Amino acid sequence: MTYKWLFIVQNFEIKGYQDSAARAEVVAPITKSSFVNSYSVLCFDRTYDNFYKEIISENIVNLNIRLKGKPVVIYGAGIHTQQHLAQFKQFNIKAIADRDSSLWGGELEGVLIISPDDILQYSEHVVISSKAYEQAIYEELSERLPALSLHRLYYLNDNNAEFNQQMQARILKEVECFEPDIIFYCPTHPSDCLPVEHWLEIKKKAKGTKFITVWWDYDEESENSPYLAFERDCLQWNDLCIENSNITRIENMKKGLPPYQFHHNTEKVVFHPTIFDPDLFYFDSSIKKKYDIALFGSAAGHRKKWIDFLQRTYKERFHHIGGVMHGEKTLNISDYAKALQATKVCINTQTYPFREQCKGKVREALACGVALLEEDNAQTRKLLDSGNGILYFYNQESLLQQIERLLDDDDMLNELVNQGQAQWQLIGRPDSWVQRLLDYL
């Protein structure tokens, strides 16, 4: 049976639609399956360059004028701060606060990283450096440390209201004209997502249409997390929600354990990791391997320590490729897929020690026939047993042992790749992936 699909995409600000996860992991696999009668894509782009860049630059300048050289603590040591640190140096920065305890006492470009509990030892002024969590951090620090003066860089509520109304109107018009059987929503940061009241109105107009939303690799923090609030909203109007990276939290969600005690209708949530555009991510044994050892993605959080270790150990044999902070320029998705295909051994780690994820890198490497060494975690093991294209490591010593074994033994490497390809044929083909999706629905 075939269906009429309407894809509604709100991109994250780093990449446009052609390079987006929504296109590569949802639209392309579904539309290349045999379950499509026709489809339409509504894309709502607000990329960094065409929307947020001007806002952030202007707000930093204005805030610096207001602060008049007073001492400042930046909240957040992650990618957002690394991306904007040159601009932040307009401020009289005394420290950077972050909740990741493994960073405390370290430095970011010479600036000390501290615990949030120590902020008042350095300044009463805090600049919140996070787009995704700005409002949540503001609310938490307001309650936890009321003596602080908190400064936000985004806070676009009025602008968002107009944008949301325009978005809702376009969707309602498309629903009326196209009459889809299934609407698949690919969201962005909660502060930019179309809010629940708009979706409930759309659902009234789209009688008989099934609604699906994919949840990307969101952090699970507290019940007040904006991502968890978004999930609770999703469960009001969706027929199916796909958790893309963590099966343990689904199990906790269905048991009503904190921080999910206010999630209702949890029977709608399934663990269904996305697959990838088969025209980009595929195995071709004739492709020449350029990289012996590679790690893809930003040098952020916990991952940076692994990158530094591998660079010290393997020097020119190791390649750190792509990522927001790698040369300040992300690879387009085609170049990224080609680089992955040209890799012998791909290393994948968790980003932060306080969360586990079965990352997209796992399925991408499997699709491309790359031997994957994965930092051991329960989420990826739910999807792949050791030997099915993947081997697990748990410390520096075990990682080095696995690398040396694979690079010294072509037969072992090829057997690992072949086992991975056999597994990918079961879980990674568009028809089988979409069939499972429809069975859930």
C-alpha cells in the first residue's frame, strides 16, 4: 500500500535543508521506499547566517556597552561558546561556567572553566551562551542564584509568534490542497518549534491524517528541560513519536520515572533509529581508503579528550574530520559521506559523560561499510552486537588494542565489515525501515 506523505521540516540553524538530518534521515529514505504514492516537503529555514548571525552580533555589542567593562562569567563551555568566543572577548570575561564537572579547572582559550556554584566568586553578571537552553538556564539560575544579573542573547518570543503564525497558515493551506495520509514533522530547538496549540488546530483540520514526529538526540535533564516540555506537547497531538538515540529513557518514560513523570500517552513513543539516504551512504569495496583512522564531528565536550589523545598517539595517521569547530566549517553532507567511505577505521565517542546515545555516526558507518570502534554504551548495544560492523572500547588501552588489531589484520577488518553489511541489510534498507514505521503507526 502507498501513502501521500507531507514532510514538515524545521531545520537547526547550522545547515540548510539539503545538508540537514531531516532530508538525509527522514525524507530521502522514505521517498526512496515503495510506500510512497506522492509527497510534499514544507521547509522552514532559519539558518545561522541568514537569521541568527545578525541578532547575536548586535546583541553582543549592545550588551558590552551596557556592562561597561564589568566582570562577566559566560555560562556554557560547549560549541556555542567556542563558536562565539572571539566576539565574547569584547566582555571582561573572568571565567566560563559549565555543569560538566569533568571540565572544571580546565581552560578554554586561556579562560578558566568553573562550576556554576562558584559563579559569584568571579562576577554577578552572567552571559548565557546557549541557543537551545537559554530560557531553561535563565529560569534555573534565577531560582538557584537570585543575586546574579543574567543576560540573554536570543529571547525572540515576539518574533517567534509571527513566524509560528505564518508557518501554521502555510501548513493548513498545504493540508487542504494536498490532503496527506501521513504528516511527518522534523523539529528543531524547542524555542523555535511550532507550539502545541498550533498543532492541535492543524490536527482538527486534517481529519484521518496520521501524525509522526522524530525526536532528535535531545538531552534529558530535568522535568523543566525545554526538550522534555516539547516531548510532553508532542504526545498530545502525535500518533507516533520516534526516539532516535536512547532506548533506556523510553523504558523509564513508560514506567513514569523522573524526569518523565509528567509524560502522558507514552505508548506512542518507539525506539526507531533513523537510517540514511542510500544514494549517499552506501558500501562500495572499490573506493580507495585515504584515512587509516578518523574521528568525525566537533571537538566538543568529552569527545575533545579522545581527539587530543588520538592525535598525540597516531599523529599523521589520525584524522579529525568535519564538525562545527573543526576549521569553523562543516562539511556538506556529500563530502562527509565520501570521507566516511574513504576511512578504514572510524572512532565514535559520546559527547558528554552525563548522557548516552546511539549516535547517527553508528548507522552512517555501518551503511558505508566502515569498521567502527564505539565507546561502550548501552544504547548502541541495543542496536548492534559486537562484531556486527562494530567493536566496543571502554578506555584508552582498549581503544589502542582494537585499532592495532584491525590495522594489522586485513582479514579481521574485512570480516567485521562484512558482518556489518549483513546486519545493515536487515535494518537499514528503506523498505524495511519504513515498513517497521508503518507497523508501529
